[in-house]
Amino acid sequence: MRAVIQRVTQAEVKINQKSVGKINRGFMILLGIHESDNLDDVTYLVRKISKLRVFEDNAGKMNLSIEEAKGSILSVSQFTLYADTKKGNRPSFTEAARPEVAIPLYELFNKQLKGLGILVETGEFGADMAVSLINDGPVTIIIDTKDK
């Protein structure tokens, strides 16, 4: 799994100009799921994201997790994070998980985050979405479960 995590002051996803997910302070997460990903990847990524200390404490240091900062998450599936651009100019997405694998893992990822008491909003898997956000910092972190 590959996640692009942005600390935001607000983020929203719309489908056909209709808001389907919106948060204020928290993380905007673009989540790519690889064809070989499994439950272990979900568990690892949820633990890393929930404990990631990038929110400021009272001293102004990035020392708080999303749980401690009482932030929310906007989670959007993003198969294009597994684009292979080595050959030619048209990306190949053959390493991205097919929907029958990706959807259950994406839903489990969101369910596990919610199970920690974090408010999680989502986009819609496979939909054409318009995502807007205000990156706070800016803070952008990439985590790939294959790099653990």
C-alpha cells in the first residue's frame, strides 16, 4: 500500500459537484493499493498513520498524533499511485490491485481508522472525483508498506 498523507486545515471530495466527504483539521490521504497487498499491509499502515506525530503541541513542535490532535481523515482511493512510467509516455497501472482486491482492503483501512475513534470521510471507489484541500505547513508524507 502506498499512502500520500497531507496535513490539512480542510479537505473535500466532490462527485458531480456534490460533496461526498469533507473534513477540517486532519489528514487528506490518497491511498494506492498494490496487487500483492493484504491484511498485514492495512494493519501496518493504519498503525503508522494513527501514530504519526505531525501536529503541533502547545510549544509549537510537531509532537502530536492525529488521535491526540483530535483530527479527522479524508480517505480517497488512488490507483494512479502505482503508475509505471518507465516505458513511453502513457502510464501503466498493472501493479494496482483490481477492484475485487482493492475495495475490501480500502474499506478495511477506513474501518480500522474509525475503530480508533478517528472521524473518517471517504470518496467513492472508482468514481471521477474532484478533491480540494488546504495543505497545512505544508506537511506531506509518503508511506509505502513495501519499504518497512
